[in-house]
Amino acid sequence: MDMPSNWVRRCAPLLPAGEVLDLACGSGRHARLCAALGHPVLALDRDPAALAATRGPGIDTMEYDLEAEGARWPFAAGRFAGIVVTNYLHRPLMPALMASLAPGGVLVYETFAIGNETFGKPANPSFLLGRGELLELARAAGLQVIAFEDGRVQRPRPAMVQRLCAAGPAYAFSGAELGHLSGQE
């Protein structure tokens, strides 16, 4: 079973109570993490086999191809207390995705960035964030940045990534314990 990303593991305690969307959930590693923290989770993916493996207590699944011809973002604005996205980028979705975050919700995002082509796939610029792009997208959506990283990682394999933890304007920042983000107690 795949382990949750260190970034998601570190940021997940900042998610407020409520429903969490695990977008492009794959094996469901982050859906299981969020469910274990007490969140009801909706895990979305286009792969029915991945969704079958993801199902479990506290996790509902939804099969949907967000990139299919004519596909529309299926969620209302303000629906989710948290949204978790890893290793997935489809730029046309970004405004609607961020709008689906509740005013006090938290977005946890981690995906590949420009420069990753030197390490392997993905190498297509359509799937690689430009320098600071995720940060700019969050700010354009009115989100407040809690933490952001943009650079090279060695684990789970060498890659160039961007990582963002951002909150809606009504997020209770007094509860944002940053020790989780630094890995310190």
C-alpha cells in the first residue's frame, strides 16, 4: 500500500472539520489518511480499479474523468473543508477547484514543476508547473498561503515539485500549528 506524501501528512492536521475531496485519488493513500483523521472523504478518480481499492470506512468514491470532452467541474463553490491534490495538474480546472474550497477550508496541493523533465516523467510542459505558478494561482483565487515550496526533492524519487498549503479567507489561522509543517514538535 502506498504511503501518504510527507507534504500531505504534514499539512493534513490543518484541515478543518468537514468533507475533504481527494482529487485524482489514485490508490487512495490520502483519502485513507484524511478519513483516519475523522474527515468524511470524497475520493474522485477516472480509474474504476483505483476507486475500488480506495473504498473504505469514511470514504465515498466518484468515478469521473475531469479531462473528458465537455466535462465540467462537478462541485459547487464552497463545498469542501479540504481539498487534497497530488501528482495531478489540469490547469483549466484550477479556478473551479479553488472555488470549491469552503471560506475556512484548506487546500493541500503537491505536483510536478518545470525541470522535472531532467528526472523523467512527467516531462510534458502541460503537466509541469512554472516557477511559482501554484502560488500565483492560489493568490488569484483569494487564498491565504500557509506554506509553499518550489524545488527539487529526492524522495520518493528525484523530482522537481511545487507544494502548497493555503486557506480560504475565513480560516482560523490561530489554529494553524506550523510544527506539523516543519516536522518539529
